[in-house]
Amino acid sequence: MNQKNLALFQEQISEDIGIVTSKMRHADSNLSKHEYAFNYWVLSRMYSIDEELIPEYITEYNDKGIDCYVHFEDNKELYIIQNKYYNVEKSVSLNEVSYFLQAPLSLLKNNKYMKSHELQNIFNKIKDDPEYKIFFHFYATTDKKSKDIESLIKTFNNDSHNMPCLLSASYYGLSEIHELYFGKNYRKDVQFSYNLGTINKGTYSSLREIYGIEGIYEAFYIITPVVQVYKMLKDAEQKGYPLFEKNIREYLGDNPVNNGIVETLRSKEERKNFMYYNNGITIICESIKSTQQDTKSGLRMMPIANPQIVNGCQTVSSIKKVLENVNESELEKEYKNVFVMLKALVIENSEIEENKRFYSNVVKYTNKQNAISEKAFTSNMDEFFRIQEEFKKRGFLLLIKPSDLNASKGIAKLEKAELLKLANQTVSELDFHLTGFRDTCIPLEKLLQVFLAFVKSGFFAFTKKNHVLQQGKEIFDIYTSQIHKYLTVDNMIKLYCFYKKAEAEQKDSNDKRTPIPYYVIGFLGSLIGELSEKNIQKSLNIIFKDVKISTEAYKYLVAISKNYKRAYEKDGEGDYTLMIKRPIDENMFRFAVGNVNDIGEWKTISKWVSQCR
């Protein structure tokens, strides 16, 4: 990770800490110290701990021992954590990491850890359990470290420490924290197992066991009653397990395809043909054990661990829609001869790179058969989900998946009001007021279009919309998928609201065309000059930090946008419709800037432009 990206990410951490501090300072006076507030950042962003609960997990700070801990009892995991909020130029010494790995563990093993009786009690209860895992995590906001730290970590991990439970240490510098922040993080995952029923030995097959087909991944083809699928879904919902978490083709409501599935299941005459009409369900799971006969139901049961439906979500949701309205006592009788084909693939460790790639391809290609657009796969990237989480902490809902808009409608009125209030606080420096909850909902594709206008031009935003979420295209690979490397979350939101401000003015204008919102954003990027990460942040931070400055900047950009349009039409190049389909004319842009400078007094903006270049 290059130094520019490191500096930007550290600014993102600082920005997030500011959000935490403003929200929680009333409850924790120590948050005025950034090195202490970093504990909140780590616990909330890396381990998904609710900010209100964090104080009870912090043991100490600004020393060499344990700063905080997290206990996931259901998963039998204990995380012991040390955090260093350092300048990127500071180096972490071997002694700092060594002390953290040795001294606290020694105290805990000898029942002498005094800074948290709760942690000591937890340790005492779990230390002799061979199923428990104790992780020592060291976080530092710098990539500079002693070269011997890696060897120290390996030595620690190869030692049994005379304990039956697993002990494992990890070191995370700023680059590794970045990967966790925008990718996989540690959270309390719900484990789920379900005994899926099939009729007999003839209604399921293992490609490896029965047909002798050897391959990397075990696969099963199972004919199962739809009642079994319905019960699995209900069980997952009751236990809070996200059965469709990895799925792309989500259940979007009463569209024609779903209505067809529903009507087939409702028809007493047609439901027996359901398996022949339906493409079936694809599941990826961690394991499938051998079948066992269930005397009560007469079915052969196959225990499936942590299943994820990656294709067939509409089928499963439609089954639920019909069967949940049938009396429990009549389910088995009514749907006794109604089956669905289920393909189950076993991936034991989905975090191994090869397995992760296979998992992704299964999701992608099984859904491609149903003509799902490329952007649906792309928007499922971890980076966008992390940005979505941070948007919500600032009062905005980033709509990534097709169902996010529908889900937002179900949010309680009180929560909507709180989000709207928080959103207006976030953009208070822009003289832009969000009037309703709907204003807080930002479609991912639109956000990326605005960003594209900024880093390229309004022309690109108009003409390359279909590229912003299309993998393999330069627009996506170099720009839109890298938005977090150009902008902090605050500046993403404020840039988008700058666009929305221009859009609102455009709708109220006499010609309904000026100012041109994408041009306002594009000209902002042009005025900054070199669009490096450092220069972008410095420039936007100046504009967005104060109402007076942002208001003058907005008026200046609107004036340039209007002058550019007039100049284009005056020179006989064409009308508005033709103009937005052509690249920005640099000569006309400079003419528009000069014209605006001549007719107005722009002291703040003139100073800002000179600082940018």
C-alpha cells in the first residue's frame, strides 16, 4: 500500500473517531484523547461491537498490556487486543509486541490480572476448554515495525503455552487494518446447522461417494420435500442466521416469475409438477454428514452446516410465501408429494484464496444463467459494504443491493427521524437541508456517477454510467471501485450532497436544465487540478469545513456551469442535449471561468484555487 493511500486511510480513521467522539463523549470523558478513542474505533469497526457497550470492554490504554477484549461466547472465541494510535512515520518496536504477548498472558494464567476482573473470570472459565480459541491482536496505525516482529508472532503461534485451548497471535499494521476495514472483519457470526430430509438413498447422490468422481469440491444432488426447505428457512430466521447473505438474486416482491412459482404451489393439480417446472436451489455449505433415518418422519436426514443459498432465493421465498399460510397440522399432508431439486457444494474453508475464488464464481455463474446484470455482482464487494456501514453512522443509507430500498421502507418512523437528524448534522457545512427520510437514501450507482464526474468529467458521468459497476472496464477498475482511496466517507457524502443541491436548483429553474449538476461536480474536480489522493482531501476539506466557503464555492461552480452552457450555444456548437454527449471543451471551460471571474468578487475561491495548484 503506497504512502498516499496510507495517509488517506489514517485520515479516514481520524474522521471515524470524530464521529464516535461526537456521539459518545457524553458517556465517556476519556474520548477527548485520540489514543483512547482508537479503542472505540477498533472495537466498533473491526469486531462490530455496539458503541454503547464498548466501555465495559476497555481495560486500559496507552500502555504495553491489554487495551481491550472481546468475548464471543457462542463461538468460543476470546480476543485480547492492544492498540497503538501512531503517526505513520513512527515505528513499532519488538519490545512493545513482545511484552503484549508475554506479560498479560502470564498474569492471566496465574490469576493475577487486576485491571479487569471480568476478563480474568472469563479466562479462568475457558482456559481448559480445548474447543476455545484465544486470539492476541496487536493493531498499529503505521506500517513501520521491527523486522523481528514477524518471527516473534510465528514463535508464539507454534507454542502450546501449556494450555489445551488454541492460542494465536496476529499483528496488524496500517495496511493490514485497511484490508480488514474494507474487507473481512471479525464479528460474532451465527452458526447454523440443519437436518435436511430426503426420501431415501435413491433421492440423493454424492458425486464423489456414489459415482466416484474425484474433484476438489464435494457435491450432492438432493431431491427434498418443499416442506423441508420451508422449515429450514423458518429455523434460520428464528436463530438470526442470514441464509441468503451471499445471494445475488434476491426476492424482490410480486414480480411475474415469483407469481408463477406461487401459483404452481397453490394449485392442488399442478404442485406435484413443481420440481419439473423449477430450476432448483444451489447451496454452498461447510459440511454435509451421512444420512440417518428419522423414524418419526420416515425421511433420511442430512446434517448441513452453515448453508448459504447462492441461487434460488426466489424459489425459497416463494415456498415460504405459500406454506406459511397453511396450517402446521396440514403441511405434511398437503405437500407430501411436492419436491424441489437442491444442489449442495461443500467448501470447508471459504477464506482460502482458491476456495474464495471458487465460491465467488459459483455465485456469479449460477446467477448469470438468469441474466443478472454484472453490476449486481460487483456491488456485492466488501469495500462497498464497509462504506455502507460508515454512511449509516452518519445518517445516510447507501443502497447497494436491489432489495436495500425495499428494506429501508420497513425502518421504524423514530429511527428514520433520528437518521434524518444525523444526516443533516453531517452536511451542516453545505447550507443544504435534507427534508425527508428519502433524501438520506443514496443509490450506490448514483454515488459512483457523481464521483466519476469529479475525477473525470460531467461528460463521463453522462455517457459512461453503465461502466461504473462493470468489472473489467477502466472506469470501474481504476476509479469507481477505488473510491475509498480517493475520498474519505465524509467527503463522499458531502460531494454527493453538493450534486443534490445543484439537482434541486436545476429542477426549480425556468429552463429545468441549469445548473448542470454533473458539470458542477466535474468543474470542481477541474479547478482542483492534480487529482491525487492528498490534493483531493486537502482541497475538499477546505471547501466543506465552513458554510461560508462551501456556499461561495457552490455559487462559483454554478456560475461557471451556466456560462459554459451559454458559450457552447452561442458558438453554434449545438444545444444542451448535444453538449452533454460531447467531451468538455477546455477552451470554453477556461472562457467560462474567466467570464465568471470578471463579473464577480470571489476572494475565498480565488485563494482556494491558488492553494490547490
